[in-house]
Amino acid sequence: MTVLAPESRDRTGPLAWLLVLGIVLAALNLRTAVTSVGPLLDQLAGALGMSSVGTGLLTTLPVLAFATVGAVTPALAIRIGEHRLLLLALVTLGVGMLVRSVVGSATVFLLSSALALSGGAVGNVLIPTLIKRHFPARTGVMTTVYTTALAAGTMLAAAATVPIERASGDWHIALGVWAALASVAAIPWLALLRSEPERRAGRQGTGLRRLARSRLAWMVAIYFGTQSTIAYVMFGWLPTILTDAGYSTGQAGVILGVFTALSIPVSILVPMVAGRFRDQRPVVAGLVAFYAVGFLGLWFAPPSTAMVWVVLIGVGMGSFPLALMMLALRTRTAESTAALSAFGQSAGYLMAGAGPLAVGVLHELSGGWSLPYVLLFAVLAAQLGTGLYAGGDRFLEDEQRAKPRDLAGTGKMAA
């Protein structure tokens, strides 16, 4: 009988349920610092005297934080410990949101927002790592749990912030509520400090510089970047696309709400389906097909049918949970998952940050939406090409072991 390595066994018993609870509560909070601000952006700008430059910086901060702080998270985890670091991230997230909910200065609001987003960035990288470490045989199921909680928290903050503000009559309270939720999420991780995993630094192949020479790492990163690009473009520009097509702002808001709500069932279904197979390429191709049909419909079909095409695009957004799932499926160890998670998300978010700006420039230059749609189809082509490679049954560690052998075969010294 084969004896499984410790990293091949799932956690069981009360500790496993505490980990599941901790992951769910943490995931619920990872996007609240982002989506709670958007609905109140105009009101916040007026109350804080924030300039257009400040408003632009506020909307760009998530991409900057996710890319930069995410990149250093594996090194921090080795130094501090994964459970301790996630607890610290949740505390940082909560403190940042609490401070910005009570201040009256635009500068302090931006700085505290950056602090909160830094905590979310750490969680982005750490949770796939924790899933790989504690539930290696149930990666699909736990990714479903994680992405569903992430989608629910995203939608909850976007949908509930304005009603809370109207009920309380105070935007400070509407933003402060989410700081309280972050404090609740920290409780399980206080209990989990006693089960801190062993820290193993210096594993071959887990450095970000080494990953920058990995074809598989780049394919995962570009796939992550393309799905993030489409997401940022859709959340930023879909209402304008709809109002240009003749919809009222209220109708556009309803369609955007449906589009956002679809992320929950999609986050449940896609990892469940993809996790049943060692090869995710059919799922990659299927999601790209949903995207393509949806974009073609928005582009050419009668405006009255927009809801149909938006729903299809919403299904295509299953590329997000699939991209997160690949971080664990394409690696054999938690350390490699952490490195690939940091590299893929950091590079991917940097790519995605340019998407909404590029769409805006093309829309301005052309006076219509044809050029932005051409750009979206170019992004889809990149998503299909990289996804077909990243979705194959291969592992980062195997690729890295093969390179020294390849070099040895040519008479060269392996680096």
C-alpha cells in the first residue's frame, strides 16, 4: 500500500471544519474593501473634497495592491507563517476599513484604503496555498467553497452598502460595517495559530525569478490576466454600453446586478465540473465560447436582447474560479502553489489594470464600441491560447525538473 506524503492527505476532524470556516469567512472579506466604495464614489468624492486625480487613484488602488503586495506574500508567509500572516492580513484589512470609515481627509482615506487592500491582496495569494496544503485531495471542492464565498462577499458589499447608508443616513456607518465583518473573520484564525504549518524555505523552483523563466507560470499568469481584464472591463463599462444602446440607467443597473449575481452559481458549478478531470482544456474552451457568443450578441444583436448576451458573458466569467483553481492543480506542493499564486495573480492583475483604460481610449477615438469589441476578442484569443496550455495535465515542478535534464542532454551545465 502506498503511503501518502503529508501534503497528500486532507485535514480531518474538528480542525478541518475550523479551517473551512476560516477560509469561508476570510473569502467573504477579500473584496469588501473594493466593492463597498464604488456605489458611494460620487458621495465620497464630494464629502472628502477628493479631486478627479484622487478618485482615479482610488479606483486603481485594488490592481496596484493586488499586484505588488501579492508578489511578496510567499516570502512573508515563510518568515511569519501562513496562519499568522492570514490573521495579520485580516486585522490589517479591518483596521484599514475602520480608519477610512471615520476620517474626513481624502489623503487619509486613500492611505487607509491602500492598507485595507493590502490585507486583501495577501489573502488572495494565501488562500489557494492553504487549500493546497490542508485539502490537497479536495482542491475542486474547496475552490468551489472559496470562490463562492468570494463572490458572495463581493456582491453583498456592492448591493448592501447603499441601503445601509440610506437607513443610517451616514456613509461612515455604511463603510464601517465591513470592518466589523473583517473582525469576525479573524476569530477562527486566532484559534488556528496553534496549528501553524511547518515553514519550509528555500524549496527549489519556488522563487519568483525562477517562475519568470517558466512557460507554464506565464501561461497561468496570462490566463489569469485575460479573465481579470474582461471582468474589469465589464464591471467598468457594461452600464455605459447599455445606456448607449438605449437603456435607462436604472435598467442598466438591473442588468449589471444580474451579471454580478451570476458569479455565485458560476463559482459553484465551474470548479465542481473542472475538478472532476485532470485536464481542464475542454472547460477553458467552453467558457471562451460562452464569452464569444455573448460579446457577438452585444455587438450585433438587437439591443432589446442584451440580457441574454450578458447572461452568457456571466457564464464565461467562470474563467475566474477556473484560473484560481489552476494555481493549485498545476502544482504538487503548497510552496509551489504559493509561488505560482503570487506570480500569476501579480502579473495578471498588472495586465488587467490596463484593460478599462484601453477600452475607454478606443471608445473615445472611434466614437463607438466596434474597436473595444475587437480588443475584447483579441483578449479572448489570448485566453484560449494560454488556457489550452495551462489547462493541460502538467505540473510546474515537472517542468522545472525537466529543464536541467534538457540542458544536460546538450552538454551544458544546468543553472
